[in-house]
Amino acid sequence: MPLVLTPRTAVDRGPLSIDLEGFNPARVVPLALTAINRLVIRADGRPCELGSLFDVAGDLADAVIECRGDFSRVHRVAAGMSAGTIRVTGDVGRHAAEGMTGGRLHVAGNAGDWLAAELAGGEVFVAGSAGDNLAGALPGSPIGMRGGVVVVAGAAGGLAGARMRRGIVAVGGDCGPAPAFELRAGTVVIGGAVGYQPGLGMRRGSVIALTARPAPPASFRRGAAWRPAFLPLLLKRLADVGFGAPMAAAATVTAWRQWPGDTLAGGRGELLHPA
């Protein structure tokens, strides 16, 4: 049985912002329910006990935490998590899975801005959409996501995968402007429409548009049309973690157009789309 968190009050009558940073399976597995209820979190910037805002039930014998209800004002869910599973049955707020190094976060609804920012390991799956700066670098940081897999079944906002260093980000729907901005390495997969200036300033890595034919930045060169050997393996890896919406269309593509770039940053990255 998982450990279940349920908000005590409706979201429109509770705090405007709740910060759950540090509340994860590895931290609370050794604790009894009374000790878990007394854990200090922050609500509207002030410290308070977890049990004053949430009903806590169940146990952590299987290292699973389940967040039931509307968590759209609850931020940093699974931030810094290293093992175990957190499941959210509705929406979740900003900075979910920030700095996560292992484990799995599953969100049945939508996620706010900065989802999986500077993620270093583990898996994140969002059944709905995500906001801006998906898997990006925090303000002042030169590197974003460092490893792991992030799947968003719906749409994503701007700057998805910005300054990403390693790992896979997959967006099933449309993606906002400047995806993979200043990408260091890694792979960004987009199933729907691609925002303007994809891969701008990228050094290495791949941006793959599964169905759209985006306009590359002016600093990209037109390359060959071919079928990359790694693409079927990548799509199978994504299917294993729940990425399915645009797969059928991508499987029918016989050739992919490659655009090497960004030439102003060394030209060792690439943008791929159906030829």
C-alpha cells in the first residue's frame, strides 16, 4: 500500500503556494506516520507541519507516495528524489522533479513550469501538458538536464530542453519557441508542431520533429536525407516509458532530412524531420 497524501482543504481556500521539496520516499521510508505528519514544509513562504495541510495515510513498504487531488499549487514535488515512485493523480505545480537523480514521477494531469529542471536521472511521465523551461537550466546555471528520461504526452511551453547536457526529452504534442536552446548534448523529440528557432545555439545533440517540418535557424545547413539507424531504437525506448501518440506516423517515414547546426556554435548538432 502506498503512502497517500490528500489536501485537507480545497485548493481555492488553502495556501497560494506549498513547497514539498525534500519530501520523497528515501527520506520518509524510515519514519512512522506521526513523524511524517510532523515534517516541516513551507506554505506561502512560512514553515508548517505536513499534517496541518495534508491527510497522511498508508505506509511506504513499497516506496510509493501517492498524491491525490489537486496539487497545482504544490511545488517541487519529487525534487531531489533519488529512489522510489511518486504518483500524482491530478495536476502538479512548478519545479516538479527538479534535480531528481533516480526513481519515477508519474503525473496524471498537467505540470507547471520548470518540470524536471536539471534532472540527473530517473524517469518522469506527464499524461497532460507541461509549462515553460521543461528540463531546462535554472537561472544562472550553465547546464540543464543531465540524464534520465522525461516524457510529456501533451504540449510543452517555450525553452524545452534548454542547455540540456544528457538524456531524452519527448513531447507528444506541440512545443513552444526555442526548444533545445543552447543544447549541450542529448535528444529532444517533438511529436507536434515545433516552435520557432529550434536548436538555436546548440553545440551537440539532436532535435527530432516526428511529424512536422520546422524551419531551422538561419545558422543551420541543409544536409542529406537518410534514415538514421539509431531512430528505431530511440522510439522503442520511449515507447517503453509510455510515449505513444506520434509513433505510428513516425514509423512510416522512409527518409529524414538532417540539418547540421548550429554552425555559430560549432555545427556538431542536428535537426531531423521527415524529408
